[in-house]
Amino acid sequence: MSQESQRSFITAKVANADFGLPVKIPNLPFVQPTNAPWAEFYLMGGTPPIVAGGSGPGMIVERTIRMIQLSIWIPEGKGLKPGTDPLDVFENLFAYKIGRDKDGLAYEFKGMQSFTPTVGAGWTCLVGRIPYRVDRQTRIPVTATL
């Protein structure tokens, strides 16, 4: 199961979305604002692939469970609204969606989990996480033994 395929598929969706603030995406250039809200996107690892079944003779499905996260950083004194709107965009972009990438991997995103805002060092941080699964169907050689 190609992690690069997963990274490309998901980060393209984030990069093309309008969150209303700059978003830091792994492996892309980013200049962090010093006194304005900004977001940080994470692709989080998950389980090793498990065999979940198959659809047809000689077919198996390799399933991996992973998570994506968007952390919104808001300067102290600006309220929570600059973070709740981008989290709504994130949720609408992924939560309860299904799809396939160009390599045929099937994605099923679950509901968003949000956390109590954390305050420290002059910033408030809002976090939204969305678990998802990735399925890859593949053919395995079948041999009959008697």
C-alpha cells in the first residue's frame, strides 16, 4: 500500500481548500505568521495493514487505519472564531466521505473529533482529527492442495 499515494491524494485536497488562513503542509514551504491565525496539517501513521477479506476468488483487501489532523493556532485575544471556521471547512472536506485515488486505493473517512482549546505562550490551539481507513484490493495466488 503506497504511503506516497495516500500523501499525494490527501494533501492535494488540503492544499486546494480555502481555509481562510495559511496552512502548513508537510514537505511544502511555509512562512509562519507572527500575529495572525494559521493552521498545521498532519498525516498521522496508523496500523500495519491487515487482511480484511476480499471480493471474489483469489482476492484480498489490505486495510490500514490512519488519521489526519488540523491544528489551528490563534494569537491570544483574537477569540475562537478564527479557528472554528477552518475546522468546519476541514470537517466538510473529509468527514464521512469516501473516494479513490489514482492508484485505486479506497478511502473512507469517519467523523471529526475536536478537542478543548489549549492555551499557552500567547497562542490558543484548536485541534480537529479525522480517522480514516484505506483499502487496497489485490489478487493473491491460489493453489489447491489435496
